[in-house]
Amino acid sequence: MHEEQLDSQPVHCPYCNMPFELLVDASQGSHETWEDCPYCCAPIQLRIVVSPFDGELEDVLVGRDDEVL
């Protein structure tokens, strides 16, 4: 994976509300994953939404580990 293939997405941690830049690999298509907050280390649930037509990043949904996205 090359960094130029990654999309930078500004998000806020749903636990501590600190902003940070999330690097998203849109080439994986739409998917769910978890990432630890770089500030409070809490597990953040991520739903990555990628357009099936052009492969462009459409949305990043961020939630607590126990939320249903």
C-alpha cells in the first residue's frame, strides 16, 4: 500500500472528543474496522463507505465500540 492511495479524513474521538486525522484506504471498498484513539486509546468503531461506482471515499462513520453503526 502506498501513502498516496490513502485518504486523510478528519474525525473526532467519540470518547474524549479530540480531533485527529484518520488515514483511510478506499481501495478496500466499504468495510468496518476498529482503530484506537491516538489520545485516550479507546477502541473506535469505524464504518468506511466507498462508492461502488468510482471507488471514491463517500463517508466515514465513527462510533463507540458498543454502538451499532
